[in-house]
Amino acid sequence: MTTLPDFRLETHFSKWEFKARYHMTASDAESISLRDLLAMATPKECEEFEGMWLGYTETFGAPDLRETIASMYTNREANEILCFAGASEGIFAANTVLLEKDSHAIVVTPNYQSHETLPSAICAATGIPLDPNEDWSLDIDRVARAIKPNTKLVTINFPHNPTGTILTLDRYQALIEVCRKHGIYILHDEIFNGLGPTGTKHLPYVADLYERGLSLNVMSKSFGLPGLRIGWIACADNGVLSKMERMKHYLSICNSGPSERLAKIALNHRDKLLARNCAIIDNNLSKWDAFFKRHQELFDWYRPNGSCTAFPRYKGADGVEVFTRSMIDESGVLLLPSTIYHSELEATPTDRFRLGFGRKNLDEGIAVMETHISSKYK
């Protein structure tokens, strides 16, 4: 079995996430307590949770949870949903099932590392960089030119991590048509769907539009409930779902029963959760707008049109690695330098950093950043 490289982002978080005083780079929305989630539930939902049997659950996921998830889609049914223990398990299963040694995969860069390292560990892969000079858009013609006779999978992620950009609908549809022409699967990481500032227009789920589309989602990001560890893939191809289900036998086997009950409650009340989380983003984005306006000599600010992350440019002579390191070492502010998003397939920016704005209590962290900048760069 191929040894996977160190997962840079997760290693970085393992060291700093719970030690930093100011977590300013989180990619998830503000979490809520178990008490607050249960307060949303109906009496029936509370009884289902409190009176549940603590045995194994179905590998595909509890039938009623899958029905609830399917209700998010226009064209998918419960038997076209496979649940996972978080999104990462779904990424692993999809790549392992769809790709073989003699396959070829196409991935966008920069991206969440496993979207590159997993296909690259299995077969040849080509990276297609998003263009920062075109609002981080994807060149569909370049994707088409990269397709080979053995290309089996294209992986995309919009709203995008880390930039927060959303591909235009016409380019999205063009990508689907290119893949349909060649019989290529699309794995779309849609974990930020529904999350963004007021007025955000999200793309349709790929599983609703394309017979070979795999829609990856999770409770962690838009819904702000990463502690549940519940994710899923929706897909019209039941053969692929069945293969991934058998792969899951080697992984988690099944999900946590209590987490499934709680995920169902959250999804039944998803409009309330998403409205709350998007309101936090509205409030926080205006604060970042003002911050970057005050520090135009040090930063270039790109205001994202979705999710709760952004990827501003750092213009200081010391470089982004030194800047982010001094922030955590001297002021306790955690940021992600763009080197975390390094790609082996394509050149990626080395002068940016990821910040987050999906959580409450941003003011104190921004104030500390202001003090840090004033003491070192003024």
C-alpha cells in the first residue's frame, strides 16, 4: 500500500488549533451546544434521540437520515445516499473506488490536500490551477485539454477552500458537459453549499445535474456541527455507491447512532441553522472589509462570494511564512499560510494566507492583529 504524505493542514491544526488564543482561520461555521440543538427538536425527535438503541447502525446510514438528506436534493432519493464518518472518509472511498493504477485524475489547485494526494497515490494526476486574476475561476478549456483516454475523475470544490469563490453557473454547466462527453465522474466537494454572505448564489448539487456526479457534503462546515462526524455522498450511480459501501466496511463500518439522530434533527431545521450562520458571516465580513481597508499597504483583499474563508495576499517583505509564524508565536493568532496548500502538480500562491469568518467573537482577534501589525510594521 502506498504511504501517503504528511497531511500538512491537519498536522498544523493538530499542533495549534487548541492552543492558539485566537483561531482566525477556521473553515467551519460557529458550532452550537447539544442543548441548543435539542431545543430545536420536536418532542418526537427528542424521543428518537433519548430513547435510541445504542447498537450498530446500517453501513449506508440510518434510512430515515438518508431520507432527510435526500430531501436537500431535487432529483435524488434515499437509496442514492451513502453516509460516512465525516467528509474525509467519503473522499477516501470515492477515490479508492473510482480510480485504478492505470487511471488518470484531474484536480483543481490549490485545494484541500486529500483531493490531490489520494488520487496521486493511486494513479497519474493533473492539476488545473484556479486563476487569481479572474476571481479564482476555473478554465474549462484547460480542463478539456488535460483529459486523456484513461481520465476517470475530475474533482472540484465550490465554494472553494481556501478562497471562498464560487464558479459561475455557465462554466459549471460547461464542465459537466465536457465530463459527460467523455464519461468522466465528477466529485464535487460541496461542504460549503448554503454558507456565505447574504445574496450568495450557490451552484446546484452536481448529483442533481449529472448522472456521474458525486455530491460530497458533511455536517461540519455550513451547519457548524463537526463534532457529529456525519458526512455523505449523493450519487445516481448505485453501482458506485455499492462499491463505496463495501469500502466503508474497511473504514468506519457504520456511523455513530447518536450522531445520526442529531444530524437528522439539524437537517430538519437546517434553514434556521443556515440563517444563523450566514448572519454571523455578514457581521464578520464587514469587519474584515474595514481591517483590510486600514492596511492596504500590507494586504490585498479579495472578498469571497461564498463559504466562510478567504485567501488575502500578504505583501510584506518578510514573507507570509514569517508573518503567520510571528502571529502565532508572539500574539497567539492562528492563520494558515498558503504554503500549507502547496501542490505537487501545479504552482500555487506562496504569498497568501487563509482566514476564517464563520465564528463569533472576531473582534478580540482582530484587535490583537492590529496591535501586532502596529508594533512590527509601523
